[in-house]
Amino acid sequence: MKLILPPGLSERGLNRALEAFAAVTGRDWVLRTDEDRETYLDVYAPGNEASHAPSAAVAPASAEEVQAIVRLANEHRVPLWPISRGKNFGYGGAAPRMPGCVVLDLGRMKRILEVNERYGYCVVEPGVGFYDLHDHLQAHNLPLWLSIPGNGWGSVVGNALERGFSATPYGDHAAQICGMEVVLPGGELLQTGMGAMSRGATGPLFHHGFGPSWDQMFVQSNYGVVTKMGMWLMPAPETTLSMSMKLPDPEDLGWLVDVLAPLRLRGIVNHNVSVQGCMASATMSSQRSDWYQGEGALPDSVLRAIMAKHDVGWWNFTLRLYGDPEVNEANARLIQKAFAARTTLPFTITRWSRAEAGNNGGPSPGVFPLQIVNWHGGRGGHLGFSPVLPPDGKLVVEQLRLTRQRFREAGIDYSGTFYISGRHVINVNLIIYDRDNAGMTQRVRGLFRALVRDSAAAGYAEYRTHLSYMDEVAATFDFNAHALRRLNETVKDALDPNGILAPGRNGIWPARYRGQRGSG
């Protein structure tokens, strides 16, 4: 990948900055060759990789080195794009929003600083991956469970900062954040919450401090570089009871939402329920040509063939109950009673006991879901379109119908999952495509923009999005002439007057680069 400079910076100016960075990290950790730059591209980009290409990368080994690099970036006016491990695939990976940024790669900072069995928390650096923390818990036989997203090779810190989630009681990862160490845009080191005391003993135990609570300010923002984070972990339950069901028709999603949301709200089900479409079984284990050779989106007859061969429903879900066996059994009876009012379909029930298994159990990280990118063959890619909806069956089915129609119009195969909570539903739509098919990638870009417009018209927005669409999604938050965006950028300009940290991240542009809004 050829060198692309950030707006307003010469190649000579960039080189001076990189030499200054090398004095901090050592030359081996300033990455500036064509091959290095390609490493940080968005590997699933729907065309036009150059619009998010970095100029170089630098990889510090400590918070002190991060501070030094941030100060030098201010001195040389070089924009930085911080990443933890850069595995946020489907949303941009390691690539920067604005081309020419220097990637600030925190992957070398991978210390597990503390795991507290008694109080159920860990303190980790951003380079710690889910595999690392899982292996640590297993190696020390700690009775704590880690909440893991679908693809488990990313950063524990980075995933929480992106509001990642999974279907466990601790599955809202941003909500488990408790205390941070942050390098501010001027290079100053900050501890949030109770950790702001020089001898603070309760930083990872209490979400707040005294005065404003700042942890969530650094989630999905460009206000600082998180170099350490406290995270709450789930105590390993004594038993679990799992209840699985397959639903035959797409419209079954409506009554399912209406049954599950109250159970979730009452705490009878204490995790967000993943309701997965039938396409997931095919995209992760086969290629499209195995099922269909024609043009356009897969017809319903092919979807029925997939369901028959894989023995899955149109929708598939599992409820898991955790804790004391008597409580689990009682809650299972309440769930069965609620479902019996709407369906005669049976649950498949399985039970697990820590005492009988002889281990702590718990989720294990994996990357098998990434198989979906092989669906079309060639260089595969995917985008995630993920709006947040009310937990109302009628509204959710309306959203499903319109989304499927948009996919059909674009000639793209529909693959969706709905995560049902008590007060909201997150609809994750996977847009899978062949990056080498120019016509398909063009249709995908049009599809994504149509989905953003449709959802905004219904009053819904995404909770996170791909680099290329950050400005479009941010623009849908338009109350009072975009008052939220103006507040975000007021804070940005106060903290980061030189605009050096992650310009354009989630639609937050510093004054220096505000003219770049809408580009790329």
C-alpha cells in the first residue's frame, strides 16, 4: 500500500514524527513499510481500501510510552488512531477513519495485572485478548467466567470500549467496565472513579467516584487512550439449565419477542437471548454455490432446504439459567408456562453441574464464525448493520420485513440475528459479499445506506457502525439541530485542541479536520 499522508502534513513532517516516535519505542516498533501499512488495512472493506489507509503505525509497550508518543504527536501535529488488537472486523478492523493517521497499536501492552477471585474482577491492559484471559482463568482454576463475543480473538478492553456483547448475564461488556487508566490527548495520565485516589482501594469495585463518572466518556469516543481497565467477571455458577427451541417461520419472531421480553425484564431469564436465523448454519459451514447457482438473493425454497439439511428452524435460540438448581428448575417451569400460551413446540433441555463436570466450565473463545466470509468464495468480507429496536413483536417483525426486502432489492442474501433484552432488541444483520465483485460491493454500499435511512425513519439507530458510515449514522442523531454532535465536538476541542486522537471516530471531528466530515 503506497504512502497516504494525513491532510495538511508533508512526508517530511511525517518522517520527523516517526523518528521521534522511534526514540521512544525503538525503531523496530515504528512500522512504516508498504507491507506494514497493508497490515492495518480493513481486510473486509467494501471497496476503496485507500479511504481508510494509515501512513504508519507505532507500537508502545507501556502507558509511559503512550504518554510520550501522544505528546510528540501534538508537537508534530500527527493524528493517531489508537487500537487495542485491531480485530473489530465488520466495523473497520485496525484501519483509521481518516486516511493517513498513524495507528497507535497497543497490542504489546498485554499484562493481566490482577484477577480477584473473591470480588470477581480483573484489571487488564488493552493487548490482553479473550484467549489470554480465558487461559489465565483456566490455568489458575479460578471460579470465574468470561463473557466472550462471537469471535474471541479480539481485545477484552477494545471490545468493551466498542460496546461489544454476548449472550451471558455479563454480556453487556461496556456495563462491566469499572475503573480506567487513560492517557488524555495532551499526554496527561488519568485514573477514573475511585481509582483517582492515590491510594484508592475500591477502583474496580464501584462504578462511580466522587462527582461526575467518566468511564463511559471514553467508550466509543476519541477523548483519550485507555491503557488499563477494570472489568467485572461472572462468578462460575454451580449449575446451568439450557432450553433450546427451533421456530419454523420468520414471523414467529414477533410472538417470541413478546414472550421473552417480559421474562427478561422480570429476571426469570437473566441474559440477552440470541435468536439466530437459519442462514448462520449454512454460511459458517458451506458456500453459496453448494445451495444455489442463480442470481439475486436466495429464494425461500433454498432457505427451507438449508433448514432441512441442518435440522434448524427459521429462528433458533437457547435460554440458559444459571445458579442454584432448585431456582433454575423453578424458572424453567415459569418459562415453559409462558411459552405454552403461544406454542406447542417443545424445548430441548440440557443440564450442567460444576460438581459433576469437575471443572469451572464457562464459555471458550473461538473464531469459527469468521467462516462466513467464505460464503461467496474469493476474498470475502462482511459488514454488520445493527439497529436498536423496542422489544415489541409487531415493530420487530416490521423491521425484519423491510430489512429482508432491502436485501432482496440489492440481490444480497439475508442473514440476521436478534438479541432480545427486557427493554430493547438489537438486530445484527450480516451483509456478506465478495470483495472482488465490484458490482456486488457497490450494491452492498447502497444497501447499507438504505438500511440507515429506513431505520432512522422508524426512529432507530445503530449502536456501532463501520468506519465508512460513522458520519451517516451520527447524522441520524439530529435532535435540536444535532445538539449531541455539537456537544461531542465541544468536548473534543477542549480536550484535544490539536485534533490528534482518532479524528472522525463515531462522527466526532476535531476543529482541525472538521472539513473531512462525509469524506471516504
